[in-house]
Amino acid sequence: MRIGDAAAAAGTTPRALRFYEERGLLPPPQRTATGQRRYGPDEVARVRVIRELLGLGLTVEDLRGIADRIHLLAGDPQRPCRSADSASPGLHVIALRLAAIDAEIERLTRLRTLLAQRTGPA
């Protein structure tokens, strides 16, 4: 399918597909004789996983570090992001993102407490 159809099937835009390709998250697609990008169901599934992971708070840079493993989730979207290998790059990326989220929650909690103290009981 052409880029517009693939983007629509994945719930995104053609620009996003080109962006993912430029950043190494999506392998360069096959091309027609006239140079148009051609995508199949595997690429659409991969883009859906990329979008889901971005929606969970991972960044494009995070995903670049595990781009070679995204196809594993595309094949089985319910697959847990676990590995018997504790040195797995995917686990490291997720651990770092979870630590960043926890730090932000702590920061916001402190901010809320200070603001509540200034304004009196809620």
C-alpha cells in the first residue's frame, strides 16, 4: 500500500512515517519503479507499536535504542517487555523512563504540597 494508505491504517500521517524512517525506527520501505514508498501489513503493525510506545511516554530516542526489537512487539502486541537477560537494552530503556516518570511525579507532588500550603486547606 502507498504511504497515505499505510499511515491511515496505522492511525498516523505520511509525515510521521517519513519521520520514523529518518530516525531509524522504521526500516526504509520498498519502492515502486517510480520511487513511491510501498508498505505492507508488517510495517503498519510496527508503526502501531511505535505509536503505542510513544503514547506510553517513551521518546523517539528511547525507541532508537531498541529499534531492532520493535518487530517482536509488532508480531505480538500483548507480549510483555521482559527478557531473561537483565542487561537487555529494552529493559534498560524502560527502567530509565520509569525513573524519569517517578522523578516527575515526586516533583509535582512537592509542588502540589507547597501550593496547597500557600492557599490553605482544600
